[in-house]
Amino acid sequence: MEYRLIELDPEHPGFRDARYRARRDAIAHIALAYRSGDPVPLAPYSEEEHAVWQGIRQALAPVHQESIATPLLELERALDLDQERIPQLRDVNRRLRQGAGFSMEPVAGLVTPRIFMEHLGRRIFLSTQYIRHHSRPFYTPEPDVVHELVGHAASLLHPGICALSQAFGRAALKADAQDMERLTRIYWYTLEFGVVMEQGQVKGYGAGLLSSVGELERACSGEVPLLDWDLDAVCALPYDPTTFQPYYVLAPSFEQALSDIAAWLAVQS
Ligand SMILES: [Fe+2]
């Protein structure tokens, strides 16, 4: 049996693609050899992988103009990620350091929420470098470089989101398993899939929305239930990461979302 560093679920779009699986393993090796604080190694992307990135960016651009919260749209313009070539984390980090000092460091795949948040506390955002399978460019069952860079990177230039990310990290340090579950749900329904009201319109600010054309349109469509802004209720809501979300949590404004989450976290830690 062939040795695989990265296991994929049989339902994964790349499960039967030997070439894709070899690429996943090669990029995972980069992350596994990485030591925190070293310069982030370059991921050598193929032309096919750049083309996947380009196709997703082209599809997302008009939807972002319409549907994402203004502070993130402005930061996205400031970050100005390449539209045609997959940016390297090393280059993105140069820009992030000019903000609140966050940097992205490579990981081979999904890490536990505790590990993820503890790194946030140290202003490190753990980021995958591989890209999703070309057969389904608008779907990924796991975070990939599109999710990390298009979804999260610009937000790491926002002082409020950086402070909040560090607060999640502080709370995680003291959290038992039950607390960790609550923290993870708050993060999920806000910084991953949150929506806000902005001048009478629903806008996305969560990274899972910013990196998915289908899910961003869906969240802002008015056709999916939007739950009231009540963080004590949100932290009791389980979630399913494998499919479109059945509802989204709507904050009255972007600013209030950040300040209320910060206040909620302050009580936890
Ligand atoms: Fe994410």
C-alpha cells in the first residue's frame, strides 16, 4: 500500500487523484519541517494550482463588492492580494507586520481549536498552504490557502480583530474542554461565519463567507434564517463544518460585534 502523509476522506474531491494527493503530501512536508519563527518556506505551486486560485478570485471579486462588511472590503483593497498567482505566506506576512504584528505560519492541515487559538494568543495565525481540488473550485471540505488568505488575511490588518484573536488565545489557555467548546462555537459563528447589518443590508464578515461565493451569497440572500445576536445562546449552538450553514448569526453592526465578543471573552478568561 502506498504511503500517504495526508489522509483524505473517500468523499473528498481529490481522493482518487494520485497527482493531487502527491501535491498535498509535498506541501504538508513543508509545514512539518517548519519551526516557528523561521522564515516561512515558499510553496512551489503548479500552473494548474494558480489557475484554480485565479478562477476563484474572479468569481469572488464582484460578490465581495456587494456583500462584505465595509471595514473588511477596505482592508482587502489595502492588502491587495495577487489575483492571478497564489501569494506566498512569506510575502503576505511582510504586509501583516505593518498592522498589529500578526503573522501566518504553515500547518499541514486542520489543527485542534485549542492549538489554533493558543497560537492566536501569540499573534500567530496557523495557515494551510495547499489549494483545493481543481474539480470543485467553489467547494472545499477543509481550510485551504484560499480560505486562509481570502478569508482571514485582510482581517489580520484590523486592530479590533487582532485584539479579539489574542483574547480568544488568552481564553483558550484557561479553558477546560467544555469552555473550549463554547469558545469554538463563538469563533465559528462570528469570525468564521458571522454577518452584520450595514445600512439596512446584511453583509458578511466571517472568513468562511469571504472565501466562498456560494456561502456568501446565501448568507446575504435573506433566504436563510438569521439568528439574533445573543452570544450566550450562540455558545450553546453546535455546528457542522462539512456543509453550508443552516443559519447565520446577525450582529447589529461590525463594531458592536467586535466589542460584544471582546466583552464576552473578558468574562470567560
Ligand atoms: Fe477559518
